[in-house]
Amino acid sequence: MAGKPASNQKGSARMTQAERTALSDQRMFEAAISLINERGTQKTTLKEIGETAGYSRGLANYRFGSKDGLMLELFAHFDARWKKHLGSYIEDKTGIAAVLAAADALRDFLKLEPEYMHAMYLLWYESLAHESEIRNKLADHHKVYRKDATQWIREGIASGEINSATNAEQFAVQYCAFIFGLVYQWLVCAEDLDLDKLFDDYEDNIRNLLSAKE
């Protein structure tokens, strides 16, 4: 559950309005994650999010306008967090190194941010049942993921590292299928998966599949 607001009024008084806003938003995001994991998005209300975060029942509505508005902000917050994490692994890597680094980033994010990952994937999967802005944004993100993976492969082919017979676009679809399929299995029964062994084996297969033939 999200923590309660700090009781040190003197310390709070020294915070700027922007800092207080950022703090309350963060606590409401944390409350939303906790509630989504507990009961799903449909049974999570804006009122409960605000109260669980330790604020008045109307603050969440005032800040985000609606539950959909908060969920979109949560999506953006998660996306920024994930991109920063992924970027620290990818850096300037290309080809096979980039593919493996992205896989490592996912493995470690599942370990570091399990509650966040669980809540966001619940939000995404539940959004598939109807047309929504979140569903549209998710579709756009999948296009970006496939585009990135396609680019890594093309760069690897150009450098001679990756087998020139590799279809970059098709590999990108298969790569994303592994990533999202793995997370789905992790959501269903995480205790059945040994992430380190699974990723080690997958990365060995990737090297064998993509490496240019001697």
C-alpha cells in the first residue's frame, strides 16, 4: 500500500507547490498500482485511489479528472520509467548486443518492479476488451518496439554480424512475441519460471539464430 503523507509539517511547508503536486501524484500512482493488483482496474475507483494515498476523496478527481485520466497518466509514468531503464542497458548498442541488452533489461525490470509490471499489464490486457485511448497508445507502443528491434537487426546485418538471410521485420514480431508472451506467463504463474535460466537459454538461442555463418 502507498505510504501516508509526511507528518512533518515544517518539512512539508518548505516544499514548493510543484514538489507537493509531484509527491501527491506519486503516492496516488502507488495507490493505484496496489489497488489494481488487488482487484483489477474495473473495481478500482478514483475515490479509493485518493483515499488509499492518504488524501481527500476529491483530490484524485481534481488532479486527473477521471479514472481514465489517471490511468493514462500512470501509463505515461510507467513508460518513462521503462524507457529510462531500457536506455541504460541499450546505450549505443546495435545488432545482437542490443537484442540481448533489451532482454536483460526486461529480466531485471521484472525483478526490480514486479508490482508495477503486474499492474500495468493488467491495465493493458483489460483495455483490450473495448476501444480506448489506452488501447490505442498500447498499439502505438508495440509499433515502436517492433521498429526498434527491426533497426537493431538491420544494423547487425549491415555490419556483417548478423546473418544476411534474417528477415528483420519478421524477427521483430517474433522477438516481441517472446517478450510479451513471457510476461503473460509470468503474470499467470511467476513461481513456475526461473527467469535467469529462461533468459540465459533464450539469449543463447538468439546468438545461434542470428550470428552470421562462417
